[in-house]
Amino acid sequence: MTAIATGSTKGPPAKVSRHHGWWRRNGVSLVFLAPGVLWLAAIVVYPTIATVRFSLYDETATKFVGLHNYASVFSTSEILTAFKNNIIWVLVFPFFVTFIGLMVAVLTERIRWATAFKAIIVMPIVFSTTASALVWRTIFDLDPHIGVVNAIEQTVSDWFRTPGAYPLNPSTGETAASLATFNVTTGSGGSLVSHATVHPGDAVMMGLTRISAVTLQTLGAKFPVAPTKMAGAITGLVWNDFSTSQPNNTSTIVSGEQGLPNLRVSLLSSTGASVGSTVTDTSGDFSFSHVAPGSYHVAIESSNFQSSFVGTFWLGSQSLTPVSGLDQTAQSLLSVPLIDLAMIISYIWIWAGFAMVLIGAGLAALNREVLEAAEIDGANEWQLLRKVTIPMLAPVLTVVFVTMVINVLKVFDIILNMAPGSSQGPATTLALTIYNDGFTGGVHSGLASAVAVILFLLVVPAMMWNLKKIKG
Amino acid sequence: MSQVRSVQEGKRARLLKRLGLSRAVVNVILGVVAVFWLVPTISLLVISLRPESQFGTSGWWSVFTAPSQLTWGNYTTIFSQGFAAGGVLDSLVTSLEITMPVTLLVALISSLAAYSLVFGAWRGRDGIFLVIVGLMVVPLQVALIPVVQFYRELGNIFGLNPYGTIPGVIIFHVAFGLPFGIFLMRNFLTGIPRDLLEAGRIEGAGEWKIFYQIVLPLALPAIASLAIFQFIWVWNDLLVALVFLGGNVHTPLTIFLYDQTRSLAANYWIISTGAVVSIFVPLIVFFSFQRYFVRGVLAGAVK
């Protein structure tokens, strides 16, 4: 290298010989350029033009249909849903990813372990969106034994309301009343009450059915023992009044039945006030002693049936905005499916590092003197950030924002991999529609091409902006 | 120098004191953020190290209290399957077969084109460059359908249909890697002094020799950025591979994972283990060449 460098100072400047033709001078240069230009012409430029042509033809690309496909785009509910979702992505994602990137980039300047921190945040960019989507799919899983989000929700929920020993499952329409079988009727607030009136010295038997075998096994339920009468006391039994050997026999204890342990029962006076409460033993028996004369009912409290935690179906399409009562088109345009939120969170995890790197580079290049002048003038940190740093960073923030807008206009992999089958339709985007219409199932190349052309038109402003920036 | 620095640090410390947002608070905030960012990756690793039977019965976080459940079993199963078609290792090889040629071709063709655009003497270079910059944001979805048709026609005319083959995927990827590649290389090459080239010419070197003996060695940092960026981009692609290779016997890792999740009996042990294998390669590339990767990200902000 040094030898060449000194050579250049010694030797005369190179002359371009006049007698050689233009081709002679530029031939090699053009040969160098040719592979790139030809490749781009064949696989990028020509196909883009061909797509515009395809978009004017019918589904088998044989008959010219004019702008018919474009009209179909705006009347096909699948594609309207895709537009809606793309709009949600564009409105939410670029803003948050830029904001988080900015905050993290500003704060990172103050810590000693900045290199490690940056590596942690940037790492997800190098993962495939496919792999990341699969990870986040388990994170948001409905089952709290799989999904960490629902596991956290369950822990928090259990602090506030303890599920009962016999939790009902409201999603299948189960109620306490549906368990009542023998000598039991519904009481107030979801409790069950003995049908018969009882007096001190009586023994009462109450039968329930449809109790899960797993629950009984977990609670260690034993064969029920008929309650013995005791003077001055009310004794009783609550049992699972169902056995496979005699399915139609209610009201008496037969083999194969179990007592219901751990049930909280209370004694109600004739006014309905609770005068005592106790818990059944493993055979399902309970007793209230020293009961004052009078007539009573025995109640099985509603807390026994408090449903257990039902997770949030993050990957589902239930809408965050109210859409019930609207027709289908209005629904597809106005609903905000929960899975969009889950996917946007996951996508921020992937791309925040990108925003941080760019904004971090912008911060490093800032004119420190301006910052210090503002500091001396007594600006506090928040003012410094809002009035000085952010305006000075405006160009780089715009680059990040625009890049992310282009990115989410094309968002594809995360939906295909993160949305379960039932949510694919409600979560679809333009890029996914192009793939589905153009390459899977009933192929409609005309419609897919029309959507592709629209997608292209949407990125044209960004293209112009790029060109303007480069031209200066 | 160090004095200036300490003065600055002093100012900064005073400022922070005034605001109450102490270094400790910032450390705590960023610590929480870092943990949040690590959880998904850690969960993936842990799931891949647990037996399938544990997946639905207890959360992966139970390893913190019962680390004995960790096992290499899933990995030994994958390696015992070897390179049989449809396995993880077969997909790993297919991913490499696609990614390596694309990376090399994009780096070479972009460097040649950028050399021509920077050091050529013909008119219209700037115009061509602007068109290429414009192509950077073209969504590849726009080209898919016609290219599939184009491939079929190649098959009809020459009997060589690249559709459904690895070269077909490579051709498409190279095309969409070139605009950014040429952009990045041109920006770098404009910084190389022309005197160096003239010197080479005087010593009688032809253009090709000047290109690969003078310009290429100088451009290595830019080529490294481009290559890493391109490698990771193609390695992680799902859409192009799905369109041109979907249903093939040999598929890259992204399609392997996608197929696994779509199968009715989703086997989480193979999904998680396959995902770890799939992120392993780009992670090595990333940590080995972090500096170049970040440079590529900065240059590629418009992609």
C-alpha cells in the first residue's frame, strides 16, 4: 500500500488517451455494473411492473378486468380487516418503539454496564421473527402453567379472591344451582340452602352432583356416613349423590358415592341471618351444637364455588373496542383484537434495539456545548430532554420513525407465527393477504397483485423522502 | 483531557443531584428493562432443556426451584436424527445453503457495481444510483407473483425451472439485497482517494486488479457490515422461502419451525430446540462482529 502511495506522488497523472473510444474507456466499468443492474432489472423492476399489469387481470390472469380488482379490495372483508390492522400497527408501533428507544438510549449514557445493556436490547434483532413469535406465543399462552403473563395474572388474582374448594367453570355455563340434586335449593348470592326446615335434634342430608372426580380425589373424599341425630344439635351430611352403578338413585347413599369435604356450611335462622358456620369433614359430615330452639335452614356458602382463575386469552381476537351490535363490515373496521396488542408488544421487543442504536449514535454526535449551555442556564433534566435533546435529535428520530412505519406496513412473519388459527383472520395484514390470496388455497393473482400495488404505493412517500435526503 | 473530563463529570453529577434522578435509580430502571428483555430468550432456552412431558404441567420458571428437571434429552434426540430430510439439522444445512451464496453474491456484485458508480467516468451514474436507492424500500411482496411466473417460463424455454429449488430462492434474495448493498458500498467507496487508483493504473494494473488488490482490501469493513447484515436478513427470512420452497423436502429452519407450529400435535420440545438452533448461528455472528453489525444497522436505516 505504501509503495503504491509513494508511486502516485512520483509518477505523472494518468492520462485518458484520446484516441481510445468511449467504450474503450468505460467498457470495464460498465461490465462491473452490469450484473447488479441486470439482476435488479429482471427480479425487481420488471416484476414490479408486471404486478401492476396482473392487478388489472382476473384471478387466472387471462382476462382484462380494468380496475375491478381494486374495487374488490375495498369490498372484501378480509382485506378491509387487513387495512384496519395495518393502520393499528402504524399508529401504535412506530411511536412506542421510537419512544422506548429514545428513553433507553438517553438513560444508557449514565450507566457503567452500557455495553452489556445494549447487547441485551439489540440481541432480539438477530433472531428470526419466526423464532421470536414462537417464544412470545408461549409467553402469552392462556394456560398459566405455560404462559408467564397468565401465571403472573393468576398470582395477583389469587391474592384478592381465593378460589373455592369446588370452583365452578363459568365458561361452560356452570352455576351452583346446576349442582343441586337432593334437598337443596338456591339461596341468596350463589349459595345453596337446604330445602327442608331443620330444628335442633334433626339430621339433614343434602345431595349435590356434577362434582369433578379430580376435585374429590384432591380433597381426599371418603364414603359418606349418614349423620346421627343429637339432642340440641343440628347434624348433617353433604355428599356427592351420584354413583355410576345406580345413576338414577338420589336421596339415599349407595356404594360409589362420596362425602364432600371442606365445604363451608352455615346455619341460617328463620330471619335468614347466619348464626354459625362450620366446615364438613372428609366424609362430608358437619354438626352445629348447642343450637337454640327454633327453625333453621342449612346453607352451603357461595365461597365454596368461587371460580378459579380464568386467564386472559391474549392471542384471541376479542375486541378492545365495543363492537357488538354492528354489522360485519363495521366490526372488521372498528374492532381492535387483543392479539394485535400482544403482537405489537412482541414486535417492540424485537425492534427497540434498532431504535436504541440509531438514537444512541445520534446522541453521541450531539453538540455537547448546547446541552451544557442549557444546563448552566438552569434547565432541569426533563426540560433539557424536551426542549434541547429531542429537537436536536429530530432528524434521527424521524429516520427511526419512518423506517418503522415502512417495516410495519410489510409486517408478516409475526402474524403467521404468533396468531393461532382462530386469530389469523382477525389479525391479518396486507402482506399476509398477498401471501394468502396469491399463494395458498384459492389463488387469486389479480386481487393479490392489486393489494401488492397498494402496498407499494404506501411506501412511495418514504421512497421520495429517502431520495430527497440523499440528494441533499 | 482528563481534567476536562472530570470537570464534565462534576457538572453532570451536580445536575443529577439537583434533579434527584440519581445514578442508582437509573441503574434500577435499566436493570428491570434488561431483565424484561432477557426473559423471552431465557424461557426459550429453558423450555428446550425440559422434557416435553413437563411443558403443560408446570411453568418453565419452576426450574428456579427444581433445577434437576433440566436435561440435554431434546438435543440428543435431534442429533441422533442426524441429517435426515425433515429434521432440524437438515434444515440447518439448507439454511446455510441458501444464506452463504446469497451473502457472497450480494457482497461481490454490490462491490463491483459500487466501484463502477464511484470510479467510472461515464455520465448517468448518479441517475442509476438514485434509481437503486429508490428500489431499497420496494416491498418484496410486489415482485413475488411475477417472479414465480418468470421462473416457470424459464422452465418452459430452457428446461430449467428455478421455482421450488434453492437457486430460485437465492436469485430472489440476491436481487432484494442488492439495492442496500450498492448503497452501502457506494457510500463507503466515495471516501477512498482516487489517487490510490491512479497509482495502480500507472503501475499498469487493469481495472479488475485495481478492484481486488486496492479497493477491496480497503473496503473490507464495509463489506463485513454488508455481509453480516445480509446473512442475518436471509437467515431469518420466512416469506421468500415459503413462496419458493414451501412443501419442499429440504426447507430452511424458519419453514421448519413454521410447519411444526402448524401441525396439529405441536411438539414444543422440537419447536423450542429448533428455535434455539436457529438463533444460535446469528447470535454467534452477532457477538463475533457486533461492531460491524451495528455499523450496518446505522447505514441501513432506510431499508
